[in-house]
Amino acid sequence: FGSSHSTACACLPTLCETATAESAMAEEDEELPEPPTAYTLTTETGEKTCSQGFTGKGTAAYTTGDVYEGLFENGVRQGAGFYKYRKGDVFEGSFENNLKTGLGRLTYKKGGFYHGYFKSGKREGEGTFSYANGDIYSGFWQGDKRQGKGTYVFSKTKYAYNGDWKDGQIQQGTWQLTDGTKFVGNFQNQKPLGDGIWQTAKGTIVEGAYLQQVLPIDKAPPAKVGETPATTTKTYWTTTTLVAVEE
């Protein structure tokens, strides 16, 4: 891929733009349009074969099949723009030195979207991700992962995790059920772990601790050489104290 700095010819998108982890994969039987065989940049003054040194508004058609329409500065994507990936995902927002930056919206062809802040091409800062299955996370991000304060709501159950996140996983906070019952404590692998309390909507408090046990999945196919065997994590609760609310 071409370099993204301003002194090089920016006729190809950078790695961050063409191979981002969140890009949706096309189905095997899905027919995609054939990408162009050569890079073109269409501007008000005509068509160019390279963006080097160009400043202004233009439409770039990349040999990957991606298309960018927006502002350039000295040959790189800089400012407001609209970027459509060949596989159908669409980003609308701003760019800095070829990378998504600031407030923007990335809409996925297979469903869902992210609306929030970017830095150096990745989700960074506050934003909301609506997943294709209907789940929603609203909170803070760092390096494309959930990081900091945030709330995750499951579409099917309406249960919610609310608390502190790190590397995409909740670490500490609450697990809220739809009847008002909630667990407050620590988490690991998206499941409760260690000391915590359950509190009902009426105020009854149950103190105790969760133990996690990682078990192999019996029906899973054998792991290949160098791969980690498939496992599942089960949790076990032990009650230490119960404080019931007097009727």
C-alpha cells in the first residue's frame, strides 16, 4: 500500500482504510463490482491519475474498489469526506492525513453502525455502536475497543452491563435485569467473578461470590496444531449473607 504522508503519491488507500477489523465480510456467493484497473482522481478541472500535490475537492476511485469523495490537501484525504468500501460499508465524517478522525459515522452493509469519534482511523473517545444483531454499546472507546465508562444493552433480553470497560470487556460495574434485579461486582470474560452482591427491585440484598471454571467443549472439533482448544466458561455462585426487606 502507498504511504499516507503528504510527500508521497496518495493514489492508493492506506492499510487502515482497506483492512480495518470492523469491515464487514462479503458472503461467498455475493457478487461484488469489478474494481477499476487504475487509480483515478476526478476534480473540477478534470481527471488525474495521481493525487500527489492536489488540494481541493475530488472523487478518488481506488484499485481496491473503494471510492472516496471529499477534500484533499497536498495529495492526502484531509477534511470532510465520504468513503465507500467495495464491500458496501460507508464512512461519512472527517479525515486527517488519510485517516478517519473526529466525529463520524460508519454504516455497515450487513447491518448496524458506529456513530462517534475516531482517532488515527480507529474508534477513539465517546461513541455508540449499534450491532447487526440489535445489541447497543454506548460509551467510550480506545484503539477500536470498548474502553472506559460504557453501557451495553442486549437486544433479545434487554439485560444491560454498565460500568468500566478495558480491552473490549467489562471489568467492574452492574449487570441489570429487566425486573430491576441487578448484580454489582467484578467481571472477567464478560461474566461475573469474585465478591459481589445481588439486589432485587424491592431491596433484598444477597452477598456472595462467583467462581469461574473454564471447561473444554466436548462436541467441538479437535484443535489444530498451534490452536487453542475450544472452551466454555461456567460460573458458580456462593451466598454468604442475605438481607431481606421487611414487608
